[in-house]
Amino acid sequence: MRSLARNASPKIAKVAGSASSENDRVGADNLDSEDPAFQGKYPVIFIPGLMGSQLQVKLSDRKDPPNWLCRRTNEEWSRVWMIDRLHELPELVNCWEQDVMVRWNATSKTLGPASEGIESRALPGWDGAMSLGPDNPTLQPIADWMTSTFGYKQGVDVVAQPYDWRAGPETWMKPGGVFDEMKALIEHTVDSRPGKEPIVASSISMGGPFFSLFLNRHVTQEWKDRYIHCFFSISGVMSGSVIAPYVSISGTKFGPGLPPWLKSPLDALAKSVSSVPWVFPHEDAFGKTPVVRTSARNYTASELGEALLAAGNHQQAALYQENVDLYGLEGLVPNVTTYCLTGFGVPTFGSLNYGDEDLKSGNLPKNIDMTDGDNCVTTESLRICDAFGLHQKAPVFPYHVFNQTHAGMMGDVQTITLFAEVITGTHP
């Protein structure tokens, strides 16, 4: 096993692989309550993270296509995320950009396609959340393992909730939105089982605050007690990532293997979506320490909306203000049994220093101050999940894996081992 939790509060720290004790968890008094008759394994719902659901569009006389090669009409839903190899071609990438861009209407409080004649959605059902296309299975391998090892039936007792990750709480929480859809899916999955065992909700990355918000704001405690066995959060971005303001101000971090002409449309998409400013650093983890610095002004976590305005990113500044009260401890405490699995010991963005450069959109920081984390989220932000235990009656089990990355936690042997124990009812 890897080295584990360090510098954690003794009231909430749990060492992976050790025996449970009353001192290892907060709210342990709730463990006396029994679930309905147990059938050997709990049902499971997977919640993917940012960019983790497939997106589709349907075209109906698309207005103002960027070039003559763009299709104006397509009556069938077609995948636009992940981008396919055809639309990676420089001649078609502008068509794809128009397909996926979103625009915020402050009057109607709606986020929708940026151009007329385009309808978009997350691909409904299992495939929408478990893969990003035929060559990118993402969460499908773990579901296949659950099927072969424990006899789970995909779409029956293991389900998944896709969602439009370009949106934010302003869209997800609306009547008839994805939160209502997820509530109905959980109820159907649980109520269809002979023993009606409550569900294990497993999330990755931004799926963590997505599901926490659902539990905190969208359902009652009575509903949670009936339908949720536990919340299994992997690399949950519970108090923001410095990568988010980097992307909103300076554009995407260009990954290896991507053709260079994709950077501009990817930057445009990243600077338009609602989810990115929603996971900006929050003062719960970052306090009053500046997150963005310039020679003229420093911006703390609570001032990042002003940084967006200084960068000329007015859409995300408006979306940031729309959702700013739906994040952090106050907005996310789930009050269900929660497992917080995170990595640490990996250099991670801690703050951005633009020096003499202004925040004009596209400028790069002169220096990026690194700190401890999982290469995507700082340790302080990740461990806000641990702090749920100080604000709820239900127990919290923190597991911290040294030298493990944000994405790597999903496949870590300790994550898989603990997950197997949780879904089969052998932990705690």
C-alpha cells in the first residue's frame, strides 16, 4: 500500500487499510441504523466529472455557419463531445466550435447553444456517462469488472447519470432538469430491487460537488435516509481548483497529441461554460491568500469574479455571480455517509502571478506558484470533503493516498479495494 493521510485532523482522519474505530469518523452514532434486507450488494450510480459525459447536437437550419462545409440541418442526434476525428480537421473545426459553444441569457436566466438552429444535450442513459465514444471507455472498465466479479447488471443495479457539464447549478437545479432526472433514476433503481437497498453514489472529480449539491439543496433528509447508502467521492473538487481561473483567463492547458488548430476553439469553449467558474477556488480552502496576482492588484478567492471582468470574460463573470452561493461547505455538505478519496504529494497549481501583464484574455501567467495536491486540486481544497464530518451527523471516512494524481485515484488499488468493500456491505 501507498503512504497515507498526513496532517489531517485526528477527529476525521481514517487510515486506509486500518481497522475502524469510533475515533476514526464523525457522526458514528448514525451507524446503528439498519438498511432494508440486504441482498449481498448495494446498487450503484456513477456520476462522471467535468467533460465526462458525451454531448450531442441536432441541427435545424443552423444560422450563420462559419463556413460552407458546415451542415445546416441534421435531424438525427450526433456526437460532438468528445470531438471526433472528422471535426478535428482544420476545415471543419469551426463547425464543431459553433456546435458546442454556449451563451448565457441573463434576462431569461438560461444557458443554451450560442447559435440559432442548434439543439444540444448530454447523451441520455448509460453510454452518455460511461464513455466518451467507441475509443474512449472512461468508466466502462470498472463497470465491466463489477459485472464479472460481483454479478452486477449494467443499467439495472449499476446505473449512471450523464449531464451537460457545460452548464452549472443555474441549469441543473431547474424543474425538469438533470437533478430531477437523477432523483427519479435513483428512486427507480432502488425501488426495483427486491430488498430495496439504498444506493452507493460514486463520483469522480467535479461529479463530487455536483452530487453534493444535489444532496444538499435538492432532496430532503428523509429522502436521503431512504435512498442513499453512502457517497463515494473520488478526487472531489469540493473547494475549487486554481486551474479553473487559469482556463477562464488564459485558455486551456494544451495537451500532447492535439492538433494546434484545436486550441482556439477549445479555449473559446472553456471560457464560455458555467461549470468552470463554479469550481473556482473557494475561500473555505483558500482563505484570504491571493489566488491571482498582478502588479496592479491581487485577487483572493472571493474576488475572482472581479478578475474575470478584468480579463474581459463577462459571460463567466455573470455565471460566477449566479452560482457563487452554491459551492463551498455551506452549499455542499451532503449529510450522508461519505468516503473522501484523494491523492496528495504531487505538485499542483497554488496561485497565478501575471506580474506586469494585465488580465486581458489570453495572457499567460509569468509565474505559477506550486503547492501540494494531486496535480489538479490543492490538498486544502480536496480535504474540504473531510471537513463535511464536522458539519453533519453522518460519518465521513477520509482516505488520502500519497503521490497519487487526480485522475490516478480512480484506478488506484486502494480505491478499488475499498469500493469493493463498500458495495458489498463489508465496510465499515
